[in-house]
Amino acid sequence: MTQHNGTSKKPLTALAVRQLTAPGRYSDGNGLYLVVDPSGARRWLLRIVVQRRRRDIGLGSAWLVPLSTARERAIEMRRLARDGGDPVAERRRRRALAPTFKEAATAVHAETVESWRNKRHAASWLTSLETYAFPIIGDRPLDQVETADIQKVLSPIWLTKSETARRVRQRMRTVFDWARVTHGLKDANPVDGV
């Protein structure tokens, strides 16, 4: 592992990512770097050429984005750049199109509420999301919600209100599945990783 110059022959490992603390830029190869700031903050950075211009593209915090996900995102962005596209513009476009979790959950509820025979269940479906999910992920675009965010929603109630947690988890999965069909989100359902 080489700091700063990126000439290392060995890619990073998940263990190394967790243990690196010295400020610097650590290469994983193919333009993907782990950047450790003097403050201790750690983030992923992809350095690629987009339409004949060098670009540094942030891929998220290393605390929230695991090494495998950072590599997948880097591959996707390199492929798009190689085909003549602009990964940053594409990411902005996708974010503009993706509804927030709250908007999507409300839409799913509105589309399905009439099909439920039990009105109490219909009311509790949205109420449980309003209570537990909206405060944490409600205002986030769906394509920015990660498995770690889903875990933040469920962790406080998983042991104390296990049946409620199970239902909230199932309802969040439904919202993300709906968004994949209606909005063409390509990412895996983040609920599946919990």
C-alpha cells in the first residue's frame, strides 16, 4: 500500500481500510483512492478522465460505503466515461429523478390503500414509516439511501419492538422495489442487506 503516489501493486483490503489512520491518499488501483483527512474523516475518491479532462469524483464516506461498493461504483463510472458519458452529470440527473423516501412511501401507500380490506392495517402501514423511517431517511432521495441507513432505522426497535421492526423492514423493502420499477433505480434494494 502506497500513500499519495498510487504506485502500489496491491489493492486495499477491507481490514486495511478500517486500520489506516495516517492522513494521506491510499491507492486501491485503477484510480480509486481512500483519502484519510487529518481530522480522521475517510472518503472514497475516483480519479478518471472524462471527455479529455481529469476529474476527481467523490464516492462517499468510507464509514458508510464499504470497499466493495466503492469498487462497484468506480467500475460503473469508468465504464460510463469510457463510453463518452459524464458520470457526474449522470449522477446529478439520476438524483434529480429519484423521489425522496417519503414521497415514494406516500405514493406506494396511495396506490395500494384501496386494495386493503383492513382499514386499520392501511392506516398503520404509513404511520409506522412516518414514525420510524421518515425522521432518518424521509428527506433523502432513494438512490442515496444505503444499507447502513436502513440499519439506523431498525436498530433502535429491533429488540424492543421486534414485530414492528419486521413490518417496517418489509414496508421499506416494498417502497424500494416500487421505485426500481417506476423510476428505474438500478441499485440493489438496500433493505436486503440488513
